[in-house]
Amino acid sequence: MVEKLDLQVIPHPKPYKLQCLNEDGDLTVDKRVKVSISVGNYKDEILCDVVPMEAYHILLGRPCQFDKKTIHNGFTSEITFTHREKKFVLYPLTPSQVIKEQVKMKQK
């Protein structure tokens, strides 16, 4: 995504290692990017760590979860949060949307 969106990579101030994303051993997280997002009327900038992976979900880290008082509904997989005194709800992809995304990934 970083390359595709031509995002400016900045050095991570405190690099760290991850094991869970890589079967070949530790993965060093030493880069970050600032990403502008908008979902409906919600607009924000998020500082993201850069790791090589394939994912279909928004992965919210601790700062986003706690700074925005994010609520994740484990049953419906909806994410609810308040930004500038306005409530936002992010809904998961439907099964047909997931299948379409999987087909695109396999074609690549």
C-alpha cells in the first residue's frame, strides 16, 4: 500500500521486532507513514507503522483505540468511535465483498 499510494516513508523513532507476521524469523519495524483517511464525513491523519503484509481489515493500534475511545463489537465486527463530537460507525465487508477482494488478490 505504501508503494501503491506513493506515501512518504519516515524513520520509526523506536524500531521494534515482530515475530507473529513472519515465519522466517523476526521482522524489524523501522518505518512509518502518515496516512490521511476519510470514511463518509470523518477525516483524520493517522501515523502508521510499515510492515509487509496482506490484509483486508483496518488494523487499529492502541493509540487509535484509546485516543478515539473506539468500541469494537465482536459480534457484528462494527467499529464505533467519536471524532469532533460526532459518532461514526465502520461496518465490515459483506461476504460477497470479501470474495471479490480475494479474487483480486489471487489474480495479482
